[in-house]
Amino acid sequence: MTSPFIWLQHVLPHHAISRGAGAIGSSEVPWLKNLLIRRFIDAYDVDMSEAARSVEQFKSFNDFFTRELKPGMRPLADASAHILSPADGAVSQIGRIEEDRIFQAKGRHFTATQLLGGDAEAAKRFEGGSFATIYLSPRDYHRVHMPAAGTLKSTTYVPGDLFSVNQVTAENVDGLFAKNERLACLFEGPDGLFANVMVGAMIVAGIETVWSGLVETHNPKLVREDFSGGQHTFAAGDEMGRFILGSTAVLLFEPGKVEWDESLKPGDAVRMGQAIGKRLQPKAGA
């Protein structure tokens, strides 16, 4: 039997709610934005000792939500040996891509092809490879960083729904991360082709990247952009984007490139820059 929480998500106007939240969150009226920020901090127990600015210094609630941290708050693991967590959050699932399928929750999967907006050629390169799904809770730092060094090859904005992405929804909505609006970013680097997919959720008012700024979300059309000119190259740990409310980052790596930390399991907390797996160096001459 469908729970009221899941039923409501099916009938609510996802995009209208998110656009409304975005409009309120962008308000620069001092009393309103300060009230929203303080209520949010109290409700979600946000650790403001890490933030680089105080409540009064944020221009809007959205500015607060995408807040930067004080220098040194997220030291990076040794990127020459490890894959880094792209964000603060919790491991939703982590494992292998088998027959194009990515595990979501008990009895539920989605495919790499679906996740990448129908890019079967890229999905084929990830067959037998590794995936990790990192859920960002409301209290988390919401900037997304590079798990490894790479040069941007393409982005695909995929239109979709905006279901919540918490564990309850993951267990009850088929293909959740391939249903929700998302931005699939493909990079090529020493670890081969890899993807960092930013998945939207209910109340997510926007997705930004450091190379293009605010992505046109709530758009009914799929949009692919080619960056094969190699103009955007990043080191492991560099910021690549941010969520204006929400959500989830999904990493995909080719086979033979990554070995996830065996101690990591669903529900484990991770921090941006933390080692979440070992890089598997290619053999000499390979």
C-alpha cells in the first residue's frame, strides 16, 4: 500500500512548488531572508561554525544555502591514490554497474543509459564499472566537487520530475534518480571517462556549474552541450557546481578504474574530500 508521503509526491505540482521556493529563497529583503535562514538553521541543526559568513552577510536564503566554508574545513585526501567524495552527505548506495543497471534500493534499479539522458554510447563505457550515490541532506554543505582530475567533455540537462530523494522515496519510487530532473556531466581524465550527475529533488530551485552558471532547470527539453574543446579542466577536489536546495550526486566510473572502500555502506556519512575508494592504476604499457 502506498504511503501518504509517497502518494502526495505523485500528485503535487513538483515544478510549481520548486519555482515558488526559489522565488522566496532569492528574496533579499533583510528581515525575511534572515528569518528564513535562522529558522532553517534551527530546524536542521546546521553547523554555522564552519561557514565563512554570518547570517547577516548572506544576500538571500539561496546564498546561505550554497554557502562557502572557511578555508581548511574540508582537507582533501591524497588524490594520487584515492577517489574523493564529491560532497558532504551520506552514502545512498555504492557498488557495481551490471547489465547497465544501477542499484537504487531493495528490488529497485535504474540504468546508466537512463541516468545519462539516453546516452547509450557513454553508458556502454561504464558497463561493469563502479557507481556511488551520495545524498545531501538539508543541513549539509551543498557545493559539489570533483572526485578525480578531469576535463569536461559534455553536459546533458535531462528534464524530469522532482521527487524527494530521501531513503523512503528511494525505496518506493521506481527509477527515482532516472526520473528526476538532473544534469549529467562527463569528464575524461587519468581515470578514464567518469560522470558526476547532479540530481534535483522536491524544492530544488536550481543547479549551477562553475563553467556555465545557473542551469535552465524546469525546462521540458533535453539539452546536450559539447565541451570537447577541452576548455574546462579540473583537479580532484575542485568545485564544479552547487545545488540551490537539494539533492544527490551520482558518480560513474569505467571498469578497472576504482575500488570502493569496503567499509562504506548505505547510510554512512561522508564529507567532501574524504577518500571513498582507491584509484586502480593501469599496468605499464596498458
